[in-house]
Amino acid sequence: MISDATAKTDYSYTTGVTQFQNTPVCFADSDLQVIYTGASGDELLMTLTTDYTVGDVGTSFTRSNVQLTAVGIAKLDAVTGTVPVIVQRVLAATQSTDYIAMDDFPAENHENNLDYLTLLIAQANEGVAPADNRALQFPANDPQSLSPVIPKQTDRAKKILSFDADGEPTVTDISSDTIGGMTGPSSQVEGNLALYDAVDGTLKQDNNIHESLFLQQTLDWLSTTTWDSDLGHIATVTAATGVTSTPTFNVSNIKPGKYSLILIQDATGGAEPQWGSMINGNPLIKTGANEITTIEFISDGTTLYAVGTSASATSDDTASIKPFAYDFTGDEAGVGYLYCNGQVVSRTTYANLYAKIGTTYDTGGEGGGNFRLPDYRGYFLRGLDAAGANVATESGRALAAAAQAEETASNSMTATGSGTAASTGAHTHGVTDPGHTHTESIVQSGGNTLDGLDVASLNHQIVGASTSSAVTNVTIDSDGSHSHSVSTTVSFVDGDETRPVNMAVHYGIKY
């Protein structure tokens, strides 16, 4: 049974208070939230167990009580004066009882579920919702007397939903001169924006602040294309070369402020507007097929001035050189480049490119109204150093000068190899031999003489004999002066030019 389903109760805390009695009925201590108003007016949520505990929970017929802890009291004491406190019940929309067929009827559980449902309905009626509920709701510390009902359909039609002095929903007529307490201009101009003047608290209009500052429009590409700035300071136009490639481009109803023009080339490309007198700076555009140019302008109310220079506004890269890794040999309108093969092209068709390089690469025979492109076939490109700042031998060169001749810097080398002597100079030498002699010496033992053969009865013993040595003094005679020839072969690999390792590409020039 539920005798009191109140979901939210207001309290006032002052120093010395330690508990809040008769707080809403709850089944668990986590069902209650304690919220207080901080010093800055913000609603602050207290923490269960840390800041407070809950008593008398789990019964559907008895209100609960909140007991503050020392930590919770300290938090409330830190706020000056009387502190508004709200204790509210926040139940989750769940049902945990499982009814089993043919089982005994769980009367007590059934009643608890009905009590839970009753409390949940009361909670919704009082505008209390879980934190994850995405519905609009009043803050917990708003007075209970506030009505959340908005005005009826006929009263709110074509009006702005607002709130009155008590904070209750109401409506404001947007057609009136007063909006949110601010007085509108007495004389209003359609399209001009109104700004709040903090000095006198009124809304004021300025003819230079028009809604067109923020509007975007799409222009038609015609022989005479007119950009009406009243319809938007941001304009987009797609070229249609089938209509014309050189339309006259005018601007009407010019007002002070910023302007942006987005010009898109069609699949043919080459379209270039002829700017009217109200556009200053002659801004350049990209003329390649499907290329997009964005030009920013600033206006003083009579003339549009391209921001900075036209080159900086559009990043003009006309006459830049780009390598291509495919068979790029013709007029590549699709990418806005021409093949650098010395071809002759029209000054009118490629006016932007002609304005950059003129007749620099003409060699004669171009014909009237034409000019020649550089021819980079087979060449390595080298940075021009006309003053010889880095390479002295480059001093005096010009862009269109003839190709620099092949040259190999002087150097030294050491050759190694094998050689053979020729037989030329064959000859003979004589030998001189003066001859020589040897002396023999014999030593005997016993008397008598051996040389005169008087050796007595020859009963003697020869002790030793020796022969002296002598030098032969043999010499080889000279055959006079002569020479031999030696032949040596040194091999090396040569070619028709000196070059580094390289890969071939086609060079194109941006037009």
C-alpha cells in the first residue's frame, strides 16, 4: 500500500542540521538523490555513503530519512547562508518479478511491484527523470508550482516559444517591434540585418550589413554574365564554351563587404571572362578543363578588388614546366599543358602563356599571331645561372639560348696492363779466357828424396798431397749499344655522350 507517493521534497540547510526527515519513500538507499544549490547557483549532486546515508528504506508505507555525514556537512557549510536542498526519488523503469504458471500467487511480490509502479508514475508526474533521460525537464531546484504546459496551438502558431518572468513557457510574436525586451528599428529595410546596440538597448539596422553577405547563388554563363550581389556575395558559375569562351562579366547592386567567386571550367576548358569596369585587378583564372578557380574580392561599395594580386588570389602557375610519365605528345587540354617540342601555337588561344614567355623561344617561321614553345626533347634541364654565381662557365647564358654543347671536363688517369718485349735487336757476345795454372804439393815420411827417385828401398809412406786453386778471369765481350721495343694495350669503354643514370619523360608547359 502507498499512502504517500511524493517523489521530491524541498529542504533548507543551515549550520547545525544533521539530517533531513520524511524524505520520499524508497525501496533502496540508491533510489534517492540529494541535490543542493552551490555558491554559483549550480545544482550539485551529493554522493551516497560519502556525504549521506539513508534510513527506513524498503517499506512502501513509511517515508525514509537522510543522515548527513561529516563530509556532507562540510560541503553544505562551505556555501554561505541558507542552502536549498532537494531529496528526490529516481527509480529505474524495470520489473524484476518473474511470474511462473501454475505456481502459488506471490501476493507480497505482486503488491511490491504495484507499489513500485505507483512510485514510478508519481515520479514522472513530478518531472523527476533519471540522468540519462534525454527529455527536456525542469532543474530539480525549480519551484514545484511551475507549469510545464506550453500554450495551445492557436496561441503559439507563427510565434517563438519563450519563457515569461516566472520561467514558465509562453510565446513571443516575431512580427512585433519588441523581441526579448529589445526595441526594433522604427524604420525597417527588408534584407538588412539588425544589430543590438548595448548603449541604448535597441536593435539597429545598417544598409551595409545585408543578408546577401551570407547568401550563395549560381550564375548562368551567358555572353553577358551579371552577378547581382543582392542575391548573394558568394557566386558559383560553370563555364559553357559552347555558348561563349569570353563572356563579359559584370556585377550589379554592389555593397561593401567580402565577395567570393567560384569559376569552374567545363570539359573543354579555355574559357576566360572579360571583366567589367566594376572589377579591379584583372584576376587570372585557371583555364584547364574542369579546373576550378576561387577568387576573393573586397568591395568599397562601388568596385570589387581582387584580394592582394590576381596571382596570389588564384595561384597562377602559367608557364610552369611539368614532367609526364605517359605518352604526352599533343595539346593536353584535359590537364592544361602543351608538349614542349618546339611547336608553334596561337597567341590568342594561349594568351596567358604568351603573356608569360612571349617570343622568347621563336626561331623564325612562326607566322603572324603565333609563338613557339621551348623544345626540351632529349635534354636535361639546368637552373639558369646567368650571373655565374654558382657555375662560372654558365655566366651570360639566357633562357632561349641554344642547347649547351656536350663537354667532358679535363681529368687524369692511370693505366695498368701487361706488355711483351719484341725480338728486335737480336745479337751475340764474345768470351775472353786468359787460362790458369795449379801447383801440386806432396808430403812424405822417411828419408831419402822422392824427386830424384832415390827413395832407398821405397819403403816409405806418403802422408798427404794438395793442389792450389786459381781464378779463370773469363769475361763476356760487349756487342755495342742496342734497343728493344715493348707494346702495351689499354682497354676502356666509351660512348657517344657523357650522362648520368636517367629515365625518359615528356615535358609539358602550363598554359
